[in-house]
Amino acid sequence: MHVFEVKNAELVESITEQAKAAGVTDGVIVSLIGAADSFTLSTMPADDPSADIVTDYDQPAEIVGVVGDIVGGVLHLHATMAVEGDKGVAGHLHRAQIGHWFARAYVLPSDVA
């Protein structure tokens, strides 16, 4: 298992770079914990599963539930972000700026993710 820590960086880019440096081209994100200063999620409109509704959130959030994988060196994450008001927003995580706190991804390499 690899532990990739992110501080003062963009989460997706940093994990992708760290996985590459560690030689992980395929793997599973077993757990991801931390907090973001801002983030971008997408979901699908009800009438078109091939489209994305992309939303930027310029607010801090706890990174609560994440599932994901790395296939062919490409990181794919789905996340629930806990925001003010005891709410969760969820979807495909495109970006998360880590600054004030940190994030740690626990990655298990695999032959096939």
C-alpha cells in the first residue's frame, strides 16, 4: 500500500504525480481523508447520462467518502464533501484545492483496478 499526502496543492494532480513517481499505473483508492479549501464536482442531469453538470464550490469541505481507482495512470474519484450546515455534496471529483489542512490517499496497487 502507498500513502500519498497532499499539502498546499491540487489533490487530483498531486495524487496522479505521486502515483506515477511510485510506479503505480493501476490501483484502488482504499481510503482518502482530509479537507479542501475549494473543490469541483460533477453530476449527470436526470435526462442525459452522457452529460455533466459541473459545479465549482468556493468553500471549505471535509472529504468524507471517496471511492476511486487509477487505470492506466488516470485517477478517477467519486467523493462526498461535507460542507457548512451539516450537508454533503457528492459526485465525480474533478478538483480539490488543499491548503489549510491536508489530504491523504491510501492506494493499493493492482494488476487490474
